[in-house]
Amino acid sequence: MQLSRSSDLAIRALMRLAVADERGDRMTAAAIAESVNASTSHVAKIVSRLVELGLAESRRGRGGGLVITEAGRNESVGRLLRELEGPGEVVQCEGPTPCPLAGNCGLRRALVDARDAFFTALDPLTVTAIVRAPTRQVTLDLGPAPRLAPSPNHDSSPLPGVGPGP
């Protein structure tokens, strides 16, 4: 199963936001885009979707930026990918040139089952779980989050053992 680029970037964006939030930082779509090698406009669209889903929050003005929400930290990766990928099939059996086997194909059902099993295997994982060490350190190494402003409910000092803050 291959995820769409948008779904892949959505997971990466949430991971970056989760690690930045641990440090009390806020991020921008541009900073996320730079750290995951994607275009700012593409990441901005993805972040808008994450905000719409209640997984991230966008604040304007001084002290603004993007932050992950509690729902975002605890989101099931499997459920999120189901939402982002939509109900489409793994292969296109219908369409302008439909497969002649579409009505009686055993592979089609097996691929639907495999897709469901893929998402089910990811259901127990949360965003918080996937940014634990060693992934957390690699995510930090992708580039520092710009220090727009510390979140009012976080200490702005770097976490112990992580190294100097930005």
C-alpha cells in the first residue's frame, strides 16, 4: 500500500508540531515544509486540513503560529490515514476503461481486505507514540522550529539532554 504524498506530509507535519510543542515552540507552514522537503503551498493546504480536523490549531499575530492540539497528539494514525486517504480502492477497476474482470475478480476483494488490515495495524499508534525516541531526536534534527513565541502553558527552556534551544 502506498500513501498519497498529502497523507505522508500530514503525518510528518503532525510529528513536527508534536516535537515543537514539547519544546513550547510554534511553527509555520514554511518551516514545516522546509524540514520535510516539500513546497510551502502544499504544506499550507495540508495544515489547513489538519486544522479543519481539529488536530492542529493556527493562531495569528504576535505569538501566533501552528500548534498541535490534544486531539492531534492522541490521534490514531490508522484513523487519520483512513480520513485522509478516503474510501477509494487500491486499484482502479472502474472508470473510463474498466477492467473486464471487475465484476468477478477475487483480487479486488483481497486488496480491499489488505488495505483495511494496513489501517488496522496502524490504529494503535498515536502521533505521540511515533515521535518517541529515537524518532523524536531525528525530528528535532530536521531543523529548528522558529521561536515565534513560547506557548503560555509551556516552559520555553529546552528539554534536558536535548541540547541548546534555537
